[in-house]
Amino acid sequence: MLSNTSSNYHVEYMDVTKHWNPDSEAFAGGDALVTRLSQGWQMKKEVQIEQRILAGNRQIMIYHIELTRDGQTIKMPVLRNPYVNALMRRGDYTLVPVQQES
């Protein structure tokens, strides 16, 4: 198994770290995800993706990522952006649509 370091995510150094807490923000950004990865958290290979329609028929996509470290697990909903899209492609993750409730 390959070592999971920030260099795997094309981040040579982190000049800014981003803390994310689900009690204060509904969604994380790619910077918060990279911060967790640089702290040794590992992403599960299966990632759920959800489409939400907002007012004015605006669409957002959310990656629901499960991270583990030292026996702890956290779920991090991350807003889709070009950096996170590229991370998903390079990491060979399996994207699974979130089942919408009827």
C-alpha cells in the first residue's frame, strides 16, 4: 500500500490549514479535506456523491467522504470544485450516488 502523504495530493506545503467542524459548517471545502489528509487521515475508497438543487434551480454537488485515523472515523461532506474533482480522479475512488428519499 502506498504511503498517504500530502504530496500525493499535489500539495508541496500547506501555508494555510483549514479547520472544519460539522457543528459550525454544513459542508467543508477542499482545503479542509487536504488539511485532514496532511494530518494522517485516510479516505475510504468509496465516496458518495449527492446533487442538490437550490433556489433558482442552482445545482451543487457534494462528496460525502469517510475518513479514518487511529480507529476514529469521521464523515466529511465536501463541496465539489475542480481541485476535489481532480483528487477523486487521481485517487481512483469509486463514486456512488446518494440514494434520494422519495
